[in-house]
Amino acid sequence: AIPAASASGTPDPVRTRRVHLGEWLDVPIYSRADLGAGAAFPGPAVVEQTDTTTLVPGGLSVDVDDDLNLVVEAGS
């Protein structure tokens, strides 16, 4: 079993950043280390971790599965 990270449900972003996605938007930034199993949030959003950054465009959503994978799917 993989231990849960520090948050599940709807996580709080660590900050916002202006990102150009066809237009400039203030986008929530999430720390990957804070996303536990069951965490979920809509795009647009950015997930940051030490070795990568994941951009989640608007119209997609993220669910963190029991293995702590980011599952990005259509939906809001």
C-alpha cells in the first residue's frame, strides 16, 4: 500500500500564477507532494513537483487514485 500524501478531497493551492492559455489567466498551483489519494480539482491548474510540471487545461479535471497517480480526464 502506498501511504497517502498530506491532503485528499479538494486541496488548497500553494499559490496562483499568471499562465497564458490563449489568454492570460490566474491559475492555481498545486504541490504534488500535497496531493493524496482522493484529491480532486478542475483545470486550468498546474501541478509542480521536483522533476516535472503538469499543466491541466480548462475543461479537464484531476483525480488522484489510490496509487497516487494523477488521472486527468474530461470534465470540470
